[in-house]
Amino acid sequence: MQGTKQNRHFKDVLFKYVLKEKADLLELYNAINDSDYCDPEELEYNTLDDAVYLGIKNDVSFIIHNSMNLYEHQSTINPNMPLRGLFYFSSLYKKLVGDSFDIYGKKLVKLPTPQYIVFYNGKDELPDRVELRLSDAFATDGHTPSLECIATVLNINQGHNQRIVEKCGKLFQYIQFNGKIREFQEQGFTMEDAVDMAVTYCMEHDILKQILTENRSAFMDDILTTYDAEKHMLPKPSDIIRRYLAAFTFCVYNIDTDIVNEPVGTDVSANSDCP
């Protein structure tokens, strides 16, 4: 269990470093959307701070040419990504609109189009592309929902989404790096040793060499710090849901709600104490 979590956090942190430069992020955006934008400065980061978002972490969000993009990395299949996307985009739009636009007036407030991409490279089998919809979680069938959020999951394991991978050099190297970690694990090495050996191998073979050389100690510290903190405070599923709802209420209405610990239940809609 510890190895799995450490592996996931290593990938999450490294993925952020891979997309740290605007030029690399723009290259990935072009590969996904079949576009050919050339100026990285047209891209504007708008990633939310973890502290603002009650500890809900994402990798990177940005705006380019009227498109608001949220890119997130996952090593496990998570069917609740659309719910996370809903709350995150709500926060982004509130921040974007702020006091600059009159949402009660007669003039339509134009908004950038949201695009939510989840990059998956876990061990479970998954097609190249999967769409997760918020509406799949709605308790009542037979009614057309008034709200939808779609998370497009792209499998970036070796052999998947080759067209996108071939157009983005950093993504290709990232896949190679993760492939080496799995290779060393399959040889019987511990997660820590497998990661160290993969880093050494990739630096010697010019795979993410500059990123690993400049940031190796930094993101290793991030991984160990994140894991050490999380193993001491694993929240209950009901608490996770209430944190999402509290975040949404605060970001949209500026109402600060108490986050209450309650027994775990499967029917969230039956909980009358939910905001």
C-alpha cells in the first residue's frame, strides 16, 4: 500500500514538473486538440492554490484562446473526476468573473469553454479514451439533467494514444520514465529503489534529463512530505464529500460552512445536513 501511494505521488509531482514550461504545455495542448498555436505567451496559467481549494490537488489549469483547460494526472481509475471538475471549474469561473462582470444584467457574460483532461497511466486496463460524466452519478433516472461535467480520460500507458504521444516529446519521455519504474519493480526492487534507479537510468539516457537534474531533490522531498502527511490523516468518504460541498458553497456563495464528520453512508442525497 505504501509503495502504491508513493508511486502515485512521485508520478503526480513529476507530471507537474514536466508541464512547468509554457512551451511544453502548449505542445501538449496542440497534440490533444490538433491545433498549431506557436506562441507560448498566449497561454495563461490559472491554477488554484491547494489551500484555497481545501487540499484538493490538481496538476495544472490554464486559459488559451477562449478555452479553459484543466489537466490532471491519475494513476488510479476514479469515477468521481467529473464531480471534482465541477467544483474546480466553479471556482475558476467565479475567480474569472469576480466583480468585473454583471451577471444580473441583460448582457450575456461570455465564458471560456471548459475542457477537462485526465491523463491516466495506472496498471488497470483502460481504452485509449474514456468519457466520465457527472450525470452518471445522479440518483434519479428518467430526467434530463440540468447540469453536466465531462472528464475525458486519456490512457498514456505505452502503446496507447500514439498520435498524441508522438506529437509531444515531453509526454513521450514521461511515459518512458514510468515504464522504467515498472520494469525495475517487476525485477523485485522496492518502490524507492525502483524510482532511484529509473531516475539514474533516464538521466544517463537523456530522458527528462534537464528536469530530473534540476529538480530531483525538490520533487523527492515533495513526495515524501505528501505521503508522510497523508498517512496520518486519511479522511472518511463522507468527510471527503462534505469538503467538496463546503468548497463549492464557499467559492460560489462566499458562505463559510462547517465541515462535520458523519458516519459513512452511500446515499449522499438523503443527508439533510449537506449544504
